[in-house]
Amino acid sequence: QRKAAPPRDTGAATAAVFRRAAGDPLEDYTLALIFRTPELVERLDALRADYFHRPENRELLSLVKETGSIETTSARLDGHLGEHLQQLATRDIPPADRKTRADDLDICIRRLEERFLRELKAQEEVALAAASQDGDPSHADHLEAVRRQSLATNERLRELFVSGSNASFTRRTPQ
């Protein structure tokens, strides 16, 4: 006769899986590049916090921009945010020289901005459809402002597409 195995505590393992699944690979890889290559902090002007979906990634980016250094940011943090920074700072990333990592960061920033703009386009389309169906003449100024914003977003997406198609990508980054 076989004895029944004692029940396993899967709570911690399940929580760890969901914590990993809740991550955003592109955001995490972008921050890992910065945290593993501190000299890339100088390139953060092109990266906006609203490109990030995860609040902890937004907060880490804002803190690094505010302090200007990974070490100072790390010293300020504890708890969940400190653990998250530590996880990103120790994440395995492919070995590469500084130029390759800088190029990878540029690609990540471009992809994050493109994702942000595509989401903005979806919101603009909903706003345009709602305003068009409304038919209220007093909303004409708002409708025109949304149309102008939509054109500006389209132009920036076109610029990103052109700059991305002109670059030769030999390395892949997470989606």
C-alpha cells in the first residue's frame, strides 16, 4: 500500500509564479539595462514614467531620474520597492559592451514609447467616436483638439517607425 504524501504548501510557490507573471518583460528589461549599466542613466531624459504600466517601475524610474544615480536611489528604498529594484539590478541580461547596451536601451525606449502612443491612439479613437456621435455643437472645440492630438500622435508614430526601420537590429529585446 502506498502512503499518501503529506500535503504540500503551494501558496508561496503560486504567489511567486503570479508575481513573475504580473511583470512586464519590456519594462523590466529596460530598467534592468539601466540598473546593470549605471552609466546609461544619462540617457533617461528620453524615457517617461507614463510609458510604464507597472506603478513600481514608474516609481523606480522617477526616483532614479530625481536622484541621478542608482546607488542613491537604492539607498533610499526598502520594502517591496527595494526588493523590486534589487531583483531588476541582479536580473540576468546578455553580456554586451557599453555601446550594445546603450543601443538596446534606445530600442527599448522606442518600443515603450510606441506602445504608449498606440494606447493613446486607441483612447483618441474612442473619444473621437463619442464626440462625433454626440453632435453637440458646443463640443466642436473639444473634437477639434482631439483631432489635432490624434494627428500629432500619428506623426510621432510615423517618426518612430521610420527611425526603427532605419536601424539594423541584430539583438532582440523582450516584447
